[in-house]
Amino acid sequence: MNAIEVADVHKIYRSKAGAEAHALNGVSFKVPEGMIYGLLGPNGAGKSTLVRILSTITSPTSGHATILGCDVVRQALAARGKMVVVLQHTASENLLTVRDNLMIYAYLHGVGPAAARKRASALIEEFELGALLRTTVQELSEGTKRRIQVAKIFMLDSPLIILDEATTGMDPLMKRRVLDRLRAEAKKGRTILLTTQVLSEAEELCDEIMILNKGRTMASGTLQDLRALSTRMFRVSLTFADGATDLPRRLEALQPTELHVNGRSAEMVFQGEEASLLGRLADISRDAPIAQFEVRGPTLEEIFLSLMEKSR
Amino acid sequence: MNAIAAVFYRDYRQRITNAAFLLWDLMIPLAYLLLFGLGFDRLLGGAIAVEGQQVGYTAFLLAGILAMVTFSVALNTSWSFFMDKDSGIFYELLTFPITRQQLLIGKIVFNVLVAVLGSALAIAVAVFAIGIEIRWELLPLTVLIIALTTGGWFFLFAIAGIRMTRMDSFNTLTSAAYILLMFLSTMFYPLDGLPSWFQTAAMFNPMTWQVDLLRFGLLGTGTPSMLIAEAIAFAVFSAVCLAFAVRALNRVA
């Protein structure tokens, strides 16, 4: 069974003045159970609207979506019972202590006090919250509030985790720990849907990615699928054995879309056929021998920027 | 844990963080009873007629004081939507496996206890300090009326608390509602002798229905047919407000 199925979902927001904003325009995708699926897109792409529809906060204007077979509109309560959600903005019980935040979150998801206490003890250690247990959340930094918000989802074993830019504001060490934990949860069979603007995070974590822009799907698939879409873009790293005086000029003549020369090293991005470039690099290497040579496919960031550029 | 019990526990934990606010909910009706009630009792200098019965003004006012307790507690509970919005937890709550009805009902349950406690204090002061005689055999009915009507008022204010984004606008609206509902009812005075338009407006005011029911529970005043009609009217009012509050939660985004 698919953990998430979204079919031709549209969402139109209407202002009081009657103006319409098409936040989602016929989005469709499926996420099999146990997959980590990333939603990427610039601000206003429709990612958070999609998260709000899947988490039953709002309904689609048309189309339908299901969570593990439960329709998010007609079976909203059952759908909510199968997921935990971290929304884009920090959400915490500011007047309550860190301990209360964890416990009440579990209670509100139907967990009993004994089970909640047991689960909280493990998380307090993992997320380094021991010293803060009796502190009210309003006294904590935004980063720590975010840490508590993310820690809360591990109080439960819901089969689906939805994260809307969940690692925003976290320090790098904690972010690493959360990403590792998410990977471990996916291995156990939990499905994870995440939206992020940190492309390296999606590249590292996601099995499949969908790129949204202006409420429409720009591209979707594995990283390899997306690389294939990105019009034969590739990155070349070179290190020359000896410095050549006119190296930048000669490399510029290859017409890369990007060129960075640093001493004997150069980093270039090309669009086109690799084979024709190799011949021209061989010509350069006769005068300035190449010590190291590496060709890589585009990073997710390059794919993303290329697709955004095309959509303008 | 049961969904309503979990929301109840959450509200309890939040409200006990502000003891002064909680105390205010409990004490303000006593201040009204002791200052306003006794002052007017002396000013009016004797009993007033209610449905053929002669009662002192403080005794007459007691039902209004209890209505005021329920109204204030319900209003203060609905402010919590703004706190939830400020902390960002409001939208997260909507993703939890609880129905919108359970969320609203759970939110009011702890505050019903506050309203019952505040009312018990007011009744105790009225009976033991001021000497008002109440119908003890009807006390369970009075408690039931207090509990159910606190819910009704909360569902009304929840509609505004959920839909409105500015707390100052919410305060303006609820202050206006507070004045209109209280003074255009039988809370402070009997309707006899007032202009007919006033009497008609008061008859359609849920505050009148609530005060009349509470006055029956405390003093045994009122006619059965009218009281039954008012009880049904308040139940319908509460159910409609709950339905609109649920609708507001469903359309929040």
C-alpha cells in the first residue's frame, strides 16, 4: 500500500476581496511505505499548502489525497491517527515545561502515562533535554524549541512522519542527529515526507524528490531521474601538474556555464556532451598536464536552479 | 489516554501556571455579590417581586452572579485560542488524532470545574455570610445548569476566538457582547415595567434564559412552561454554537 497518494489536487485561496490565489494546480504523486520523500520548491511553491492538506488542517479545492488508504477529507480523524506532523513554524506549549510538552503531546495522541514516561526518558537523553526538563519553553531559544518540537514526534510510532522544514534553526550537530534518526526510522518501515529548502539535506536523505513551483510539479523521481532531466549538465574538477600562465583564458574557451580557477585547480560546470569536451581537455593537457580529473553529475542544487531558470 | 481527558489535562496544566488569573475567575463574582449586590439591596430598601414571589435584591442578583461566573470563565477560556496561535501550537493541535468536537469540549471541561467552584464560593458566601435562603434540593440542577451553560458560552466565544486573528478586535467584540447580553437580560433587574422593545429583546437573549434557569435552581422562581422553553432554547443555542465553532476549526486555513 502507498503511504501517501495525491491525485490531481488543486487548492485555491480566495481573499475577502474575491481575489483568487492558486496555491496548488493539479499536483499528483505517490509515496510507497518506508520511503523518504522530499518536496522541494522556492517560497510560495505550494509545499506548505500540500502539507496542510495531507495533515487535514485544510481541504483541497478539488482532487483527493489519502494517508495509508484514509481519505484526508472524508476520513480525516483516521488519517490523523496514522501520522505525526512538524509544521513549518515553531509550535510548542510555551507556558509549560519541556517535560509537559513531551508528555501532553503523547497523551493527545492516545498514549497512556506509563508508556509516555518510558518513551520520554529515552528521548530526553537522545535530544539532550535533561537539564531543561523543568524549564518552561518560553524561556528557551528558538533552536531549542525546534529541537523539542522534533523530539516530540519520536514519542510516537505513527507510520507516517510529515516534516515541514523541520530542521530550520537547529544547530548542525542536532540537525545531523535528527537526519540520522529519520533515516533509521525509515529503515524500520516508517514513511517520511519532508519539505526543505536545504537541498543538500534532501539530496542526502530522500529516496525520491518532487520539485514544486507555483503550485505545479516541475519534476519528480530519484536523484538519478532528476539528473537525467537537467539537460546534460555536468561538473568537471581539474588539478594541473604545473601552473599554466593562460589557464583561465584557455578554460574559458571551453565555454563552461560556471568556472572557478584557484591556482592549479579549476572547477567548471558544463551543459552538453561530455565526449566533445574530453577531446578539448586533451589538447590543453599537452601544454599543461592534468594531474587529477573528475566528472560528476549535477548536484540537486544545480538541478533545482536549472529547473527554476527554465520555468521563468 | 482518552482525547477529552488529554485536552482537559493540557488545559489544567496551562491554567495552573497563572494562579492570579484563576483566582480572578473565582473571586470576581464574590466582589460583585458583596459590593454590587449589597449596595443595591440597601438602595432599593427591600424585596422585589419575581413571578409573584418577594425576594431581596442580593438573592435576586445571585443567579446573575452565577451567570456572570460562567460567562467570564467561558470568555477567559476562549482567549486561549490566541495563546495557542501565538505559540504556533494551534495548527499542530489540528493534526492530532482528536475530533474538533473533542478539542472544544476538552478545552471547556477544566473550566467548567472552575465555574462550578466559583459558583459554589458565591453560593456559600450568599447563604452563610449574607443569609440568603436557597432551594437546597435543587442544587444538583443548579450545578448542571452552570456546567452546561458554561459550555454554551464558550462555544459562542470560540467561534470568534478561532476565526479572528487580532486579540484587540476580539476584546472589542466580546466587551460589546458582554454589555449587551448582561444588561439586556434579567440579570440585574426584573423585566416588568421595562419598555416592550426591551422585554422582547431580553426574551430572545440567551443570558435571560440562563439567568431564569439559575434563578429557578436557586430560589424556585419561574413558570414551568417558560423554564422548559428557555432550557430548550439554551440547548439549541449551545449546539448551534458548537457546530459553528467546529466549522470554524475546519475552515481555519
